[in-house]
Amino acid sequence: MAYIDYYKILGVSKTATEQEIKKAYRKLARKFHPDLNPNDKEAEKKFKAVNEANEVLSNPENRKKYDQYGKDWEHAEAFEQARREQGQRRANRQRSGPTFSGEDFSEHEFSDFFESMFGGRSSSRGYGQVRYRGQDYQAELHLNLMDVYRTHKRTLNVGGKNIRLTIPAGVRDGQEIRIKGHGGAGVNGGPPGDLMITFSIDNNTSFRREKANLFKTQHIDLFTALLGGELYVDTLDGRVKLTVPPGTQNGTKVKLKGKGFPKYKRDDDRGDLIITYHVDIPTHLSPKQQSLLIELRNMQTS
């Protein structure tokens, strides 16, 4: 397995922060996304490489292993476990000998060690018989708010493999879900790792979301606030008619039960929509309008 420079793929330095790695990944993922580059094999290849680099570098633990072990980073845990087992056997046999770590090997010797453990050759010390779970993969899925308004299915390409995934309604920004068995392959017949998906949700609506509740500011004119009236308000399910009572104050809140966002994995159970009225004060009044308002004020104070 040839060494792949994940830092070079993302265009960041080895001292890049998590935010810098995340920013670089998002930029390149959008640039090479298959939806924006249909039938472009080169863009598809780069998109896969960018995702692979992000899976490693966005996870602090994986990044540490990669920085230390290079191309053999996925077997780092197995290597350390084998080293501990060897030390335990030596202690049990009351035999002393030099211990070793990743830094004791040259790159060539280190690779040979892994080939003897995980390759086709059998090991005289029995390392090749130990089964190890595969590495967990990390992926970030970008969606719009309306994409998670209802449960739906979507096909993801992770590591060159298509995965049919059900996106539950009500998923929150930053939420992480685990897809069992879709991570890296196990070693020596061990079980595969899992796929960890973090959701990045952009709010493409005029509503503000807090868990399952939605919030919206609705402008009304001064005369509707004073005299009352009717108006139509947009919800995620369409428009609804509201009755504004006379004398409505600026900042008045109206709760529309069940018109909010679905609760996680509960499509039929929704939060509320909270409407806040903002009374618009008219400007550029004509002399006649000003006179009428002055008359109204005088009638109120008399």
C-alpha cells in the first residue's frame, strides 16, 4: 500500500487546526461533488480522495495514528495490542528482552512487520491468528433544513462503495449517527468497523429552529395592529390564516401548535411554530395623515 499524503490532498499543512481542515474539506467537497460534475471521472476520483482524507484528518485519534504510522495507521491499534501481548508473554516466561515501539522501526522494517502480521505469510509468533475489528470511518453529510423535514432515503458514496441510508426526520445540525458494519475491513477475519456520519444542516428557510420548535417574525402594519384584521402566514406545510385582534402590541407572540418541526424519528409528532408580530410604524406621512393622528392623540388624552 503506497503512502497517501492526506494533508496534500486537502491543501493544508501538517499543523493545520481542526477548523482549517474542516473548511478545506467543505470547499473541495463542494468543488468536486458528483452533482456538480456529472460524468466527470476525474472529479469523482478527487471527490473520493477528499472524503478519504477528511475521514482520517478530521478525527483527532485517527490523525495522531496517521502522523505516527503513515500508510499503516489503520493497523496501529493491532500493532500496539500485539506489542502488549508479546510483553505479557515475556513476563509470564520470566524472560527479559528489549521492548519496541513504532519509533524503533525504519519505514521498511515497520511495513514488513505489518505484512507479517496482516499479510499472506504466517507468523511464527501467532500474530496473524488474532482478529481485529476494522477502523471506524468518519463522514460529513451536508443537507438543507427541508431535507430533514421528512424521513427519506439517500445513497451515499463512501470509499468507493454506495450505501443506501435512511435519513430520519428531525435530524439536528451537528448530530452524529452510527451505521454499523460500513467502516474499514476487519483484520484476519475480524468484524468491520462502523461509519460515523455527522450532519451539517444549512437553514434554507425563513424560520429559526430550536429543537422541534420553529420561530418566525411576522410584520403587520400599524392599522391592522390598532383595528385588527386577518393575514396569511407561511408555514412549512403551506399558508394559514390568522386573526389579529384589535390593539395588538408590538412583540406579541402567537403559538401554532403542531406547525413546527418533526421530532427526531417521530414524523407525526411535531413541535410548535411561534409567530412574533412586529408592528411597522409608517413613515413619510402626509400633512393630512399627521393631522388625523394628532386629532386622534388629542381625543385619547382629553
